[in-house]
Amino acid sequence: MSILKVRGLEARHGLLQAVRGVDLDLREGERLALVGANGAGKTTLLRTLAGIHPASAGMIEFDGTDVTSVPAYRRAAMGIALVPEGRRLFASMTVAENLQVALSTRRTGRWNLDSVVEAFPQIKPKLKALAGSLSGGQQQAVAIGRALITNPRVLLLDEVSLGLSPAAVQGVYDSLATVVAEGTTLILVEQDLQRTFDVAGRLLCMLEGVVVASGHTDEMTRDEVMAHYFGHHVTDEIKERA
């Protein structure tokens, strides 16, 4: 049974239709990646799943409950957590305070302040430092840790490596390995295809708001994904929607 089921989902930015007729099924414990060029609709889709961006049509069902109109704070309490693009930390608060913010929506589970610090050791010496003083990699670790403290059933990760040095990216993904090993259900948006293939078990390729291809990572090649990524294989569906 799918923990997350999406049917005919659409989302707009004014007159721009950023997500168009997306269908999606996510099983518990599955790791799904959304890939596509900038402007493909990946971030808008994640934000709509989290309840931060409103759906203009379609349905989002979480664990058998229709949450299409449920506000973001209630979805977080139900078990959907988003790590947003750009991290969005409270820069003038300490790292510990940023993590403790999530306690208000915390569900029962293995993630707490101690277990997050254990999984992301790069933030342990920075707990009393202001979040705005951290490096990009440390900030990303805090952002992921903040989401984990809610003990989500589905973790949405948007652009994990964006703006980070290669060393910082490696550090974050080394720590994410612990999260993956826990069997966490996640949807990942990541521009680095190699990282995507390493983490995800299944891919959805998006182009102009439409899912144009999907498949398991062990059944798709990088060349096939890149062809869809840049729209070299334009399906009849996207032509009809254009």
C-alpha cells in the first residue's frame, strides 16, 4: 500500500502552471528522486506535497487520508517533513534552538536532539553557535536534522547539494547514509545525477511540470535520464498539454 498517493496534481504560480497532472505513488521505505532541469516543477511539487504551496487541482492522499486541503503545520504533525531549498534556518538563533523548533510537531520515534547530533557530527561543536555563522554544509545538516526531529514518515529533501562545496556535499551525504539505513521514506530533488543514482531506488523525470519518464535506477542509464532531462524524448502527453 502506498503511504503517499498523488493523482492529477496541478499547482500554479499565477498564470504559470508549474505542476501539470502529476500522478505519484510512494511506498513506505521507498526512496524516490525527482530529476529535471531548472523550472521543471520539482520544487513546486515538493512544496505542494508539504502543504506550503496550494494545489490548484488533483488529490494528495497520505496514509489513506486526503490531505489536499490540509495546512502545512498539520501535515508536519501527521508525518510529512520538508527540507526546503536554501535551508531556511533562523539565522539569529543558535543551532540548538533551530533544532528545538521542530519539537512542537515531533512525533514519537527514534529521532531527537541526541540522535540527530550523532547522525550529523559536523554540527555537534556548533550547537551554541548562531545558525547564520555556519558553513553551507553545516547549515544543510541542521536543516535536515530539524526535519528529522519531527520523526517524519515521509522526508522531502529539496536540492541537498545546492551551493555547497564538493567536500561539504560529501559530508552531508555521508551523514544521510545513516538516515537511508534507517529505512526512511524519502523524496529527493538533486541536480547531481550520480548522487541521485546512489541514493534513490526510483526516478521520476520532470519536464515543464509533467512527469515524462519514470523507472527504477537499476533499469535506467544516465544517458536515458539526461535525454528526458533536456527534453530530447518529448512524449505525446507533454505535447498535448503544451
